[in-house]
Amino acid sequence: MSTLEIKNLHASVETPEGTKQILKGVDLTINSGETHAIMGPNGSGKSTLAYSLAGHPKYEITEGSVTLDGEDVLAMSVDERAKAGMFLAMQYPVEVPGVSVSNFLRTAKTAIDGEAPKLRTWVKDVKKSMDDLRMDSSFAERNVNEGFSGGEKKRHEILQMELLAPKIAVLDETDSGLDVDALRIVSEGVNRVKDNTGLGIMLITHYTRILKYIQPDFVHVFVNGQIAEQGGRELADRLEAEGYDRFLASA
Amino acid sequence: MTVTDHSRATADAAHTHGLGTPTPDASRADRPTSFEVDAFTVPTGREEEWRFSPTKALAPVFVDAAADGHLEWDVPELPAGVTLTEVSTADARERSVRAPGDRAAAVAAARAGGAMALTIAPNTVVDEPIQITLTGTGADVRGHLLVEAGASSEATVIIERRGTATYSEFVSVDLAENSGLNLVLLQLWDEDAVHAGEVVARLGRDSRLRGSVVTLGGKAVRLNTSAAFAGEGASVDLFGLYFADSGQHQEHQLFVDHAVPRCTSRVTYKGALAGKTARTVWIGDVLIRKEAEETDTYELNRNLVLTDGARADSVPNLEIETGEIAGAGHASATGRFDDEQMFYLRSRGISEDEARKLVVRGFFADLIQEIGVPTVEESLMKAIDLELEHVNEELAEEQA
């Protein structure tokens, strides 16, 4: 049982126009086995929240705390956070020329576990996970994200999540830009990992569509760098019917 | 967030095609060659072929005087059919495939006091690589070397340079009809070595040259490699790998001269740069003469810049004088290993040092496999890991 606890988190970013405050006091607790959907309009700071949790150097934390099972996440380097059990599935996964998927996965697994995975089970695990995500085996020999379609990039993110087995995963708009088939495959992958490992999920999304496939336990509406309203599944339904106008007007 | 697309990265230097070349000569082939040192003025850095070169660091190799030092030769027991002999200066001139093409090489040939000739007798097939190690002991050295592959011979020759020296050399590589030579030149100098070399190869009919150059060490290394086809049906593959740290200048110039029909050339050079003052230069000239119908050529240079401040110049030139060719192309790209790639790898638990290692090993892996000598391939991967450790230390110091 793990708990990610975010308290009063403030983050800013340097822009040509000066320092811009983006997160303005986020409070959120995610336990193992829970799925929290973070929904909000563009520019509300959802991705900043994701990158701040992962430790992207672009964002400066100006106030607040983040702990994972009591450990201070903000004091950890980017790779230490991953080793502690955090995972960020990125909205725009980065191309890494010259590094094959299989080499990348093995290197990451070795880093996270502190020892190289046992070859036989590892090869089997990778193959099974790729099969489940309908990824052709030739994928393993391609360079990381190089020439991948949008759907391939997102499946590759979920593949990593499954193999690295984090405690808490942040999925940043994993559904954006996917057609219905790809969305279903990716969602099934997320559900499977959750069933198998019981991880906690922060599911950041702009659209309600993914919630047809992934059942959230909690829905949070994110507006102007804060959580404006929380509820259950029914809140998502209401957002689908009404949009974000109600929140934007008050913001 | 920015998405890095290396396929769109381009070299920051000039990228010229044929007529657009900045060479003052009408053609690359018009550059003078001579055994007379005075045929070449002392380079100032303003000349086309020296404009990227550290002429100040290279100054000692332009001086027309004998040098008192020598490299220590470590030569294994040579297999039957292979000999290493001393040759007089006059004979060495006679047996060289052509005269030197720049002042450093002309001085080397004139003042080396004769040449060493590695000769593979016709029809000799040597399975095991012949590895010769030359170690500098800090002195000024001139060298003239002949590598002669007899008709229908097959051999792999590795020449490794270590230690330190201020070294100029002229290397003539002669491939007789239907011979096959895998020649590997390793520049694993200590960090204060200066090395200016010209390697000129002539390929007889149906011969096959695989020439690999690896430059990791030295303060200033400038290698100028030419391959000229003298008979039809020959092929040349030129591979190069270099890794420059702060304070290193590594320059590789290439010229492939397609003077006869139906020959194939491939040039593949890759370099990594790390450290504020790391500097690399790659200039690849290919000339397809009017007679060289059905030529097939492709040259590629890729550079990976690992840190701010490092500079890679990459200049491919293709001159084509006939339309009757099978294929001709070139590609040059200089990419950065940027902060977003680093963040992505680190967000998967991979440390900064490991991330750099993963990327650099990946960058060089396919090239190293092309060298075709397993022992060299293994030791190279180790040497690259050592380079990376050095880079990591340097970066840690900068951050501290």
C-alpha cells in the first residue's frame, strides 16, 4: 500500500515575459489501487502538475510538499523519483536516436530494480506485454520513439509502465490524439497493469472519452492551477454534458 | 515541451554541391601533389583545406627539417608472405602511389629518413589481423609508411598509435588487382599528442579496401585520406569514428576519386563531442570524373553534440562530371543530445551518466560493427566508455 500526498503545491515557470505562477496550491492524495482523473481545460496547468511531480527542471516548486510513503519526493532527482516508484507517461514522448527500445527497457529496468532482470523471464515479460499492447516484435529493435506514430508512442509508454511496475503512475493526456482502436488498446493496458500491480493512477485528460474505458474512482476538475471541484464518476458525466464553461466563468 | 527531431537537424557549416564548392580550385582534383616540400607554402589557416585547422598547434609539422625522434614499433611475428622492411627515401618515393598533397605530408616523406614498407605478397591470404603498435615517447617524429597488398591477397592490418609525439606522416596504400585489405588506423594518443597525417590509397582493378579510422586521443589530430580508383570494379568503404573532449581538435578530410567506371565507394564517419572546447571537422569530397560511368557512391557524416559549446563542422562535397552513374548521394547531420532526451531517460530511473552512455553507445554501435575485427570492436567500446567517464567527471566539475 502506497500513498502519494500532494499538499499546497505551487510551481512556476520562467517565460520571456517573466516568472509565471502555474500551480497555485494543489492538494491531492492518491493511494494504491485508486484512479484519479484530473480533468480541465487547456492551459489550466494539468501538464505542469505532471512534470512537476516527475521533476522536470523547467518548473520551479515555490511552495508545498509532495511525499511518497512519507519520503520527500521534491528532494529527489528525476531518476531517484522513478526509482522510488513514480512514473510519468508523457503526452509527447521524446525521440532518442541510436537507442533501441529493447536496450532502453532493459537499462531502465536494471536502474529501477538495482540489478539486471533475469534474462529468460525478462524476454518473456517484454514479449507478453508487447503482445498485449498489439505491438509487433520488430518494435523492440526500433529506436526509442523515432518514427513512431502517435498511437505507437502511447503504447510504448504503457509498455514501460507495465514493465517498470511503479507504485504511482501519472498519465499525461495518454488519450490525446488516439483513434478509438488505439484508445481501447491503451486503456486495456492501463487496466491490466492496475489489476496486476494495484498501482495508483493520476489520469490527466482533456476529454471524457477515455473514462468509458478506464473507470475513475475520483474525478477532479482542474482550473487555473488548482482543483476547483471533486467528485465521483458523475462529475465526469456532468462535464461531458456541460463542458468547462461553468468553471471558466468563475475563474 | 519541445520535441526533438533529429531527422531535421542539420550541420551548421556550409553544405555545398559541386559547382557551389568554395574551393578555389576548379575541381578537388586540381590540388597540387609533390614530393618537393617547397611546392607547398606553410599553411596559415586561410587556405581552403586548412581553414578549419589549428595551424598554430600544427606548426611544428610544417617545418622542413629532420626530426630526431621516432615511434617505438611493436611488431608481431609476421605470417608467411608478409614482410616489413626499411626502404630508402628514393625508393619510398618510387613505391608511393602518388606524391603528398600537403606540406605536412611532404615534409614527412622528405625527412623521415626512408620508409617502412609492409608488404603482402600476391595470393597471400592472412586470416589473423596483423597488429602493429607505434608508441610515441614525446619527441618530434616524421614517418613514411607503405602498405602494399599484392594481387589477390587478403589481409587485415591494424596500426595503433599510442603515447605522445608531434607526428607527421605520409602513408601510401597500394592495392593490386583483386586484393582485399582491411586497414584500421587507431589514434589512441595521449592527450597532448599532435598528429598530421595523409593517407593515400590506390585501388587496382577489382580490389577492395575497407579503411577504418578511429580517433580518440591527441590534442590536434588531422587526417587527410584519399582513395583513388585505378581499375574498374573496385570498391572502397571508409569508416571513421571520433570522440572529442574539451581541448581536442579532431579533423578528418576525405577525398574519393572515381576516375574509372564501375567502382563503388561508401564513406561513413561518426563523431561525438563533449566539453566546451571540443572541436571536430569533417570534410568529405567525392569526385566522379567524366570517365567514371556506373559509379555508385554515398557518403555520410553524423555528429552527436553532448554538451554546450562543442563545435562540429561537416562539409560534404560531391562533384559529378557524368550523368551515367548508378548512384551518388551524401548526408550530413549534427544532432544534440538535449535536455528533453536526458529528462525522458532519467524519468525512467536511468542516471545522467548512464543516459549519456546509452545514447553514445547506441550512436556508435553499428559503426563499430563495421570495423570487422572483433578484438578492435571490443576494445573500442571500452575506450568509448572511458571517454564517457572522463566527460562525466568534467561535467560534474562544471556543475560543482
